Amino acid sequence: NAMLSWQRTAYHFQPQKNWMNDPNGPLYHKGWYHLFYQYNPDSAIWGNITWGHAVSKDLIHWLYLPFAMVPDQWYDINGVWTGSATILPDGQIMMLYTGDTDDYVQVQNLAYPANLSDPLLLDWVKFKGNPVLVPPPGIGVKDFRDPTTAWTGPQNGQWLLTIGSKIGKTGVALVYETSNFTSFKLLDGVLHAVPGTGMWECVDFYPVSTKKTNGLDTSYNGPGVKHVLKASLDDNKQDHYAIGTYDLGKNKWTPDNPELDCGIGLRLDYGKYYASKTFYDPKKERRVLWGWIGETDSESADLQKGWASVQSIPRTVLYDKKTGTHLLQWPVEEIESLRVGDPTVKQVDLQPGSIELLRVDSAAELDIEASFEVDKVALQGIIEADHVGFSCSTSGGAASRGILGPFGVIVIADQTLSELTPVYFYISKGADGRAETHFCADQTRFAFLSGTINLSLSSEAPGVGKQVYGSSVPVLDGEKHSMRLLVDHSIVESFAQGGRTVITSRIYPTKAVNGAARLFVFNNATGASVTASVKIWSLESANIQSFPLQDL
Ligand code: DQQ
């Protein structure tokens, strides 16, 4: 449907057509980054799940390859589901994935490349003895999926990995040991369990350095290391993580802040984002995070447009040494290769209740860095501020004016502001009486100056999900309020304070498209003026093309 072609993205990864969901088995091999993904070859809705495959030299430009695996065995005939790669010291690649069997039982299977000397890893072999794992006693046959990358255990030649499940309403991460990836033993206890969180999908478990600025290989452990546990909560489709300490010998991970939602309380992304997975990139010594950005329109709209979902821009993940409580997620540096020429640099003084158009080329494809200085006197006045207990999602969005917010950037807007998406900070009074900053993205409405709510929306299309996303974000003494935004036609990925809090917005503009898209800065606070310093780059489109062998 050519009518909706502008809703496709220009530099996010998405298949040429049909349905995609989770990123699978990301890895680096002989100069190429490999991405596999849950894919339906036949339709724009979920089903017939097959492993799509694409490769890239830089995580930005991609080559689609023939499918890596299709559902063709009794143990995966109802779907070749999510899995992860483990690269052994001798270079062998062990790909463990979940199969949905002919009886709808979730089992784990092993696959490996037929030819390791092929940089493109075109052919995959399913192990003859599959399945290698079936649901253990006490675990539901539909509650056993998404094996992680393995890490080395305390004994020589021993590998450990975790698989998400639930026991009653308690989400759990089961741990298995193996030496050969074909036979496994369930360890006593669980890595972690959180009552009330339901089924844990796509568990991810990896070390982060508390001292260095590089990422760590999955098996790395020792002093100066903390471990991140991430679970994708099937019940609410949110990716939650916590930072903690891993005791390898005791098979136990302990969150640093157990009081925070029982230790799985932060979200990787407060927008439309799910089933994420990291891998270690040996080329640049970094840990890279992929995530699935789904649709918020209807299935019938997806069928009509003939495709659904994109992958997020890969993000580097680091431990935030300054807060000690958050991860820092940041778009991989290669995205900067798409920047066209010098940035537009602007400094704008924004009085309470003001908005300013920033003239830029191609506002549908931008990389924006913006920082905001709030006048100090006003900030002192926070004691007077209203809104103790403010939260983005229960607030009135960008239309609700407070003394110290909202202020920020308006993206994917048209000239008349009938469609727009504000991404902004809102400073409120925290429970301790001190300033608390919130980072929000509003798809619902916006009122300019008057405070009356008008009908501006992120999209005028009917049946599209709209909400106010966001969360609080730590802003430390001496820090400005800063954000980085990647705008790509129908997706905005927004990173606050160096990536402590991230929001991905899925937007369906009907007017704010291509050349009609505009960019604004605004300050809708009633009690503070704000100085915005903005750097804006137009971005080129990425080159995503078919491999000559692709059989469409
Ligand atoms: N998607 C896969 C499952 C996983 C879910 C099936 C998460 O393996 O649990 O497509 O989105």
C-alpha cells in the first residue's frame, strides 16, 4: 500500500515485507554482524515463525540473507522461536533456540553453522538429537522458552545458561549446566525469582564493568563487575532489568536494590520496546543491545500496509558509574556515519509558554542533541512546586502545565501542529521535597500557551494506540537536562541524561510526513524560562538490500 509507505523507516532495520518480532542470536563472525529475527514469511501478523537473517559490516547498512531456519521438524513445526548464540573458545557457534513442537510443547533445540569458514553463515544444521531440553517437572509445557547465551561455570569446560519460566505467578530464571550443549542438567534453585511478574520471556544476563568504559564478554567475571538481569514480562510486554551481584558458585544473583519492585524494577525502555537481547561485540569491545519495536495500530492496518515491526537502533550498554543504579544505553556510534554535513546549531531562550520552529532539512530523519538550562531561581522555587508524585503516564501529558515543566522538543510535527509528538522534561517535587525530573513522550495531546487542551495528536489516523510514556530520570548536581533523539519517520528513540532513561515512540503520522515534517522546541512551564541548546543533523537513509541469493 503506497499510501502508507512513509511509515516505513529509513535507517531502522526492517524486512521488506511481512511480520517481524524478537531479535535472535545476534553475533559477530569474520567481519560481519549477524542479526536473526522472528519472522512470518507469509503475512504481516504473527505466525509460521521462521528465523530471518541479515548481515552488516557496521550495524547500520544491511544485507538480507536467505532464512536461517524454518519450522520443518516435529520439535519446531509450530515455530522456530527465540534463541541465543554462544561462541566457544575454539570459534564454534552453538545456537540454542526454543521450538514449539507438534504438540505445542516448548522445548530447547540446538543448531550450528554447517560451515564456520563462511563469513555469512548461510547454512544452519539442526542437531540430530533435538530436542536437547524439555520442560522439567513442575514447569508448564508452555512456560519454558528463550535460552540465553551461555557463560563459563566454576568448573573447567562447564557452561551455564538460563531459561525463563514461571511458577504460579512468580517469574523465574532457571539455570542449566552443560559441557557439550547437547545434554544439560538443571541446577538447584533459580538465578532469581520475582513474585507477581508472571512468565519471563527472553531473559538476558550479562556482566557490566563498574570501572572501565568497555563492554564485557558474557563469561567475564571478577572484581569490578556487576551483573544485569533482564526479563521481558509477558503479562505487560515490558522489558525490566536490575543491576546486581552474581555468585557463580551459589547459582544466585542478588539485586542491588531489592526494594525496587523486588529487584527487577527499572525498564530498559519506557515506550514501545520488547524482547530485547544483547551480545558482546569483540571488534569494538562493547555490549550491544537489540530490541523489537512493535506496532500500536490494528492488525488489519498491518495487513493492509503489508508489514509490521522494526528493530531498534542497536545500543551500547554500560553501567552508569555516576548513579550506580542505572544502565546507560546509547545508539551505536556507527549511526553518526549517516549524519549529513555539519549540524544546525541553535540556542533558543524559551519564556514560559513558548514554542519555536527550528528550520532543518528533512525533519523526518534526524539526529538531535538538546540540552536545557532551567533558570536557577525558578529551580530553587521547587519547594513551592505542585505535583508531588507526578508521573508521565498518569499526567495530562505535554498539555498539563506546571511551574517547572514540561519543556523539550516536538518532533514529527506538521507546520500547523495538528500532528506532533512532544518529548520533554517535567520537574516536580519528589517525596523528599527535592526536585525530581521526569522524562516523557506524549502521543495524546498538546496545548500551546493557553492551557486548554486542543486536538493535536501524534497521529490523526484512527485506531492507533496513544499514551504518555516515560519515567523519572536521575539528574545529578551540575548536570544539564539533556536528551538525544533519533527521528525516523514513524519511530522516535529518545535518550535522556546520556541514556539513563529511554523511550521509544511508535507514531503513525498522516500529515507530518517526509518533507512536511517539522521540528520545534517548546517550554510549556508556567514558572521558569529555559535555554535550549540544540544540535541537529539530517540523517541519510541506510542501505538495506537483498543478497543476490535471496529467494523471495
Ligand atoms: N516471542 C517468541 C518467543 C518469545 C516471544 C515467539 C517474545 O520465543 O517468548 O515468537 O516476544
